[in-house]
Amino acid sequence: MRILVVDDEPRHLRGMVSLIRQLRPDAQVTAAKDGATALERVRLDCPDAVLTDIRMPRMDGLTFLETLKEEGSSTKVIMVSAYNLFEYAQTAVRHGAYDYLLKPVEIENVKHLLDRIELQLSTELMERKETEDLQHRLALASSAYRSRLYLSWLNESMTASKQEEMDKADWLQGGGLMIYSELRSSTADEERISGLTYLQSLEQSWSKLGKAVTLLQNGLQDDRTLHAVTLIRTPPLTVALKRQLRSIANSLSMELSMDGKLTHGIGPYCESLSIGGPQTYRIAQKANEQNFFECWEGLFFHDELRPSRNPVPINSEKLLDMLLSHEAGIAMKQCQAAFKQLSDAGQAKPALIKEQASLLLMKIKSRIQDFGDRRVGGLLTQTAAVLVQNCGSYQELMELLEVSLQEVHNALTQAQQDKNENIVANCLSWIQEHAKEDLTLERAATHFFFNPSYFSTYIKNKTGRTFSEHVTAVRMRRAKELLAENRLRIYEISAECGYQDTKYFCRVFKKHHGISPEAYKHTLLPERKRKE
């Protein structure tokens, strides 16, 4: 509670301030030495109550009270005086004094006074809240009913009784514009602008051009995207009027920038809103769709749309080849260039752009099925069927495609790596299976469908050994196994390991193991005897 004490006697002033602070420690208590100073304080601070003396310099208490009454102040004024004169009390009551206390003031009287003031303030606050709540509910009900009535008219679904009610709206007989507005929210649910606030902002702004009424298409519930249509009584569209419309649209975008992206579509001038309103409304709604392209800066006039060119299909095969050849950046640039051409400087239908984006993703999905990454396939299906359709802007769509193409590139790269690792493993296994045969680089490259030169370099890069070194290593390992078995002669082991020249086999074995085959055979003799 905020209390102001007014008295020209310093002792009385200090005493009353001290007493109130003792009785109400939480109260904000201030002081003034005369009526003129007190009046300035009331105008500035709006205290809940004022305890004022009557006889004071500059402005007495009764004049102070009368002035507050004239200004319509709701502050409660209590007159405090040492004069028990009927005329003072009568004047005070006539000017709306809350109470009249005699000096010296009893502590108990002040306590009861403060209790009464607090109780009344609490009651008034509750009544004020109830009144505001009722007004709010009435406004909601009125707006909701008006919206239903007008929207049924715009959608040409009115009953006869409703049509009679609409006929009473005289201003619809004149000409004007239809503005279709859309606010895509970017805030959390609890911070989202209410439908009523959005409606009021639009109607107040567009009313600068003429009498206006704004309707919410999706009611007053707090949806993520709010759709509204505004009917304005204006003269026919001119260059100057278009500038005014753009200026207001820019101001609205700034005002609601924290709430989301605001766009508007403006239909043609309608000479009779009551007759041509529904058709003009549909044109304005269609015009707003072009704001999918950022180049229009959130405001599109119906006459800015020209016939679009025939769409050029996106080359999905070329894009996929780039993704396969580790050129994801180039692929994305090619994709952006293709869609930029398709968008036709913002003249193309947004539905066409989304259709081509979905088709592109599904074609890519079909091509990468052989790579076996079901996760990426599912992601592309989800993106094409749902996410692309929900894109609210061209930029958002391009970002979505970039993410999708990057996912495809990563999946293809991983699949290629897995395939490469399998090729190496299969090659080593093939060498082991055919070690007895005449193994050449050309034969191996042909078997695995590679160019011999590329295959040689590939094996060396992946394993650190040449193809010939791998063949030699497998044969020498097999030679040791056969020598340990001691069933075959040296020339027979040479043939088993793919060497027709026994002397050459012995030289290779000694170079590889540092010992001749015969010597290696003798080193195993003690172990064989032990086993026998």
C-alpha cells in the first residue's frame, strides 16, 4: 500500500509517518509539506491513500481534495485536522473525503482506518479484475461471432438469416481491398502471441487507410500459424496507396518480429465488397502463397504475378553422380541453381517447387536402394512426404534439401568405404584360394572388374603392399606349412605353391624367411622326432 502524509507542521508530519510505518512496515510512506507539493506527488506516484492536514500554505487540504476530485483521481483522501468545525467536515464530505480524523490522532483510530482502506482496496481490485475478465470474455465472444459470420460469407456458406444480418453492414456496399495475412510463429507455446492480440494489431494498423475489420480464420485459439483476412474501405489501388500498404506492412512486421514471420497477400480492388468480396478474398489468399519466396519481402500484390514458364525438370542422375564422386558441395550448388531457375524469380507456384523437391528426393532414394542404407531411405521418404510440404519459405526448403543431400553423400561415402574394404578382403582370399595357379595382376584386376593400373595402386594404398607381395606372402606361408608336414619333396612343394622353377622357389623362400627350404625342413626334425 502506498500512503502520502501531508502536513506543514514538521512534528506532526514526522509523528504520523512514524506511526504508519510502525503499523504497516511493508507500506511505502512518503511525505509532503503543503497541498501543492502533495498534488504533484499524487499525479506522479498515484498513492492509494493520502492523510492531509487542512490549514497549510500554498494550497490547503480542502482545495487539494477538490482538485483531486476534478481530476478524477481514485486516491482515498483522509482529512486530519485539529479543528472540529462542521463546515470543514461538510466540505470534505462534499468533495469525496474518505474519512475525517481529529488531532491528536489516536493510534487505534489510525489502525482501524488502515484496515478499512486495505479491505476496500482489496475489494476494488477484485471487482476490477472481474470487470476486466468480463470485458475480455465479451470481446472474445464478439470477435468469435463476428469472425464466424464474416467467414461464412467469404466462403459463400451463409444461411438466409445470416445473410440478412450481413446486409445490415452498410459499409460492405462500398468498394475496398481484401488483405490476407499469415503469421508463422517462431516462439515457444507459452510465449506465443494470442489470436486476439494478433487480430487487434492487424485491424488497428490497416485502419489507418480506412474503415477496417479483421477476421481470424482459425478462431482465437493460439495456433502455431495464425491466418487472418482484413476488409478495408479504400479507394482503388494506386502507386501511392501501394506505398502506404507496404509501409504499414513493414511496421507490422517489425512490431510482430519477435512472434514470427508475417506475410500479406493483397487482392484486387473490389467496387462492391458485398458482391465481389468472396472472390477477392480467394485472390488475396492465393497472392499470399507467393510470399513463400523471400524476394517479395512479405507483401505480394495480386497483379505482380505473371504467367510462369514451363518448369525444367531437375537432373537427379547428374546430382547423384556428383554425390557418388565426393562432390557434395558442387552437387548442392547445382541443386540450388536448378531450383533458382525453376522458381522463376518468385513467379513459380510454391506447390510446384515443393513437388519437384519431393520428386528429386524420391528419385535419389530409388537410386541408392542398392547401397542398403535403410535409415537414409526412410529419412528421404519422411522429408519428401512431410517436411518438404511443411516448409514455409524457399530458404527453408533449400536448407532442408542441403541436409538431405549431405545425408545421402555421407551414406554413399560410407557404403563406398565398406565396399572398398570388402574388395581388399575378397582379393586376399582369392589369392589364397588360387595360390597354386599362375597369378598375375591383370588376371586379378579382370576378376574384380578393375583397370590393372588402378587396381595395383588401390591395393598398395589400402594395404601398404603390392599385389605381387601379397601373392608371395601367401605362397611362402603355404610353403612353410607343407615343409612342416614332411610329406612332399621340395620340387613338389614348389609346384604346390605356384612355382614351376624349383631353384627360383628356393631363392624366393630364402629371401623371404632367411633360410633355404631344405634347411628349414631340417630345423623341424627334432620336433618331428619328439612327436614320434
